[in-house]
Amino acid sequence: MINSIGSWAEQVIVAVIIGTILEMVLPKGNTQKYIKTLIGVYILYTIISPVITFATGKNLKIDYNEYEKYLNVSEVENNINVGTIEDTFKREIRNQMKKNIEEKRI
């Protein structure tokens, strides 16, 4: 039990150090507030994840095999959409060219 608490404390400290370093390195600007929010969520996740795991008995780890299956389906869908977009683009160019040719004849 003490080892797990020590490990958790190390994870929180590392998360805070990484967050601090990222805040110092990143440029100032409009995106800074979003990056700070993401860093805060990361630190909050690091703090809360052991508590949720203990309370529910479920681990919050991501099953990468399921994620890869989702990505493969998304890639196929994206390829189909890209083909449809290309066809639409080509069709619109042809229509525009025909329209320009007809306008020049008149």
C-alpha cells in the first residue's frame, strides 16, 4: 500500500514538472490558454485516476487493440470520403470549364 502511494506521488510530481516545463517552453499567444487547460486536465487525470480505479475496481488504461480497430475503420471511411471529394471537385471543375467556354462563344 505504501509503495503504491509513493508511486502515485511520483507520478503526480512528474506530471507537475512536465506541465511546468511545457508552460515555460511554449510561446505566449492565443493558444496558450488551451495548452494550459490540457496540462491541467493531464495533471488532474494523474491525481484522480488511482482514486477512480480504487473506487470502481476498473483500470482507466486504454485498450490499444480496440483503438487500432477504430482507427482502421476510420481510415477506410476517410479514403472513401476523399474519393468522393475528389470526384466532386473534378465534376465542378468540368462544369465551370463548360460554363466558361459557353460564355466565350456568345
